[in-house]
Amino acid sequence: MKNIQDMRIRFVGAGNMAASLIGGLINKGLTSSQMTASDPQKNQRDYIEQQFQVQTFDDNNAHFGMPDVVVVAVKPQIMKVVLNDVAANLKAVNPLVISVAAGITTEQIVNWTHTNHGVIRTMPNTPALIGQGAIGMYANNQVTQAQKYQTEQIMDAVGTSIWVDQEQQIDAVTALSGSGPAYFFMFMECLQEAAESIGLSSEQAALLTKKTAVGASLLAERSPESLMRLKDRVTSPNGTTYAALQTFEQNNMKEIVDRAVHAAFTRSIELSRVHD
Ligand SMILES: NC(=O)c1ccc[n+]([C@@H]2O[C@H](COP(=O)([O-])OP(=O)(O)OC[C@H]3O[C@@H](n4cnc5c(N)ncnc54)[C@H](OP(=O)(O)O)[C@@H]3O)[C@@H](O)[C@H]2O)c1
């Protein structure tokens, strides 16, 4: 089985997500010569070449070589065109195809490349751009155990990844971790504004909001205790936290969050039908 250190990877689309993956993989010890990338944007190609010394091309088929893995990192609406463009090379080389495009199914990828090869669909989130992503992954039946392991190694270069057994669960991942950073940003925005209304400057409120979010997240990740227990530890009977949490409960916070996550889930299912 090929270890990630011996693999050749081609990136089709060299925007934010590809750049994060390339940077993460170089941090993990891959050499620049193991990777190539293609993108029509000159500034993106220049960035990848200068930052990571990875060779880039404006044509998706130029110097395609014999990659073990092709990571397709373009916007969902152009996936069909891009996969049609590289279909002949994919057919000739038969690499593992990893997609990071939201809402594009493995079946669509197989259809658009006119082959029946291994395809992995992933759902990263924006913290992947700083190596802190939460990533859901689904593999079709053609993917081998070795390829699944290689994919874990690639995606773990930008965060923490988990497998789902059914493709529909990617819609649930989208509703949780895909969209999730925005839920936290919105809550932080509300918190900051509320703090300003009770006397803090916007700089003070912004700093304390961000540090509280980071501190609470790290504590939740590192502590063996449940979220409920951690919450209880901050909450003394009839104290300040208790007063705030009572307000959340009286206003059905749980129901609001549940409705929001279901709305994202439904929309994710709808969007994956749009690209057919
Ligand atoms: N960023 C994230 O955190 C995140 C999270 C979850 C999922 N994703 C998924 O990751 C994918 C890429 O997102 P991104 O944020 O990296 O987008 P991005 O920064 O816009 O990168 C996509 C790149 O592909 C280029 N491109 C356009 N047409 C192409 C073609 N025919 N062949 C090759 N490359 C082409 C784009 O150039 P132009 O600018 O000229 O179009 C752009 O440089 C999307 O499908 C998105 O759903 C991203």
C-alpha cells in the first residue's frame, strides 16, 4: 500500500481549498514535486508556485502525468464541465478522485467522468483554511481500504476527518460542520453586540467574545467531561450564568437550533439535485 509520502497528487482547481490542502501536505512532509495543480487564474497559480514551489498549469490536462489521487477543488456549478474536461486522462490513469465540492454526489462524478472508478466525496469547512477543519467523507464502492487510508491522511492535513457510511449523511455533515462555523460566528456577533450594549467598547467586546469562544471550544475538546457537565460547572444556582441560561431556555433555544439545522439539511439535499 502506498503511503502518502510516496503518492503523486494532482489538484484540479487551485483556489482556497486546494492551497490549504497543499500547504497542509507540505507541513506533513510531502515534497513539492509530488504535487501539481491546474487553474485558469494566473494569480492563483503564481501563489501556489511561489508559496509552495508546486508546478501549476493553466490547462487541466497539461502534464497530467500518472497521479495516484486527483483532488477536484472547483466550485460545484463547474464540476460537470471540469470533470468532462479531464475525463480522458482520468480514464487512462484511473486515479482515486477526491471531490471537495459541496452538493455533488459520487454518482454524478462517475457519470460526468464516464468511468466507474473510486470516488470520494468530502465535506470540509472553512476552518480547514487554517488547518482546523472538521471534514466528513464518503467513499463509493470502488474505493479500496488503502485509498480510504490515503484520503484520511490527505484530509487530516487540514483538520480532523470522519467517515460516513451512507452518502445522505454528507447532507447531515453539511448541516452540522459545513455550515456550522457560520452558526458560531452569528452567536459571537450577537454576544459582542449585547456586551457593547452593557458598557464595553467594541474592541473589548470583540476580544473577549473571540477569546471566550476559543477557550470554551478548547476546553470542550480537551476535557473528558460532557458538554452538559462543562456547562453545569459554570452555572451556580441563581447566579449570573443561570439567569442567562434560563432566558435561552424560556425562548426555546434548543428548538431554534434544531429548526436551523433541519433547514440546512433540507437545503443541502435540494442543492445536490440542482446540478444534474
Ligand atoms: N473554502 C472552504 O472552506 C470550503 C469548504 C467546503 C467546501 N468547499 C468546496 O471546495 C471547492 C473549492 O472551494 P474554494 O473555496 O477553494 O474555491 P475557490 O477559491 O474559488 O477555488 C476554485 C478555483 O477553481 C478555479 N477554476 C475555475 N474554473 C476552473 C476550471 N475549468 N478548471 C480548473 N479550475 C478552475 C477558480 O478560478 P476562478 O476564480 O477563475 O473561477 C478558482 O481559482 C468548492 O466546490 C467548495 O464547495 C470549500
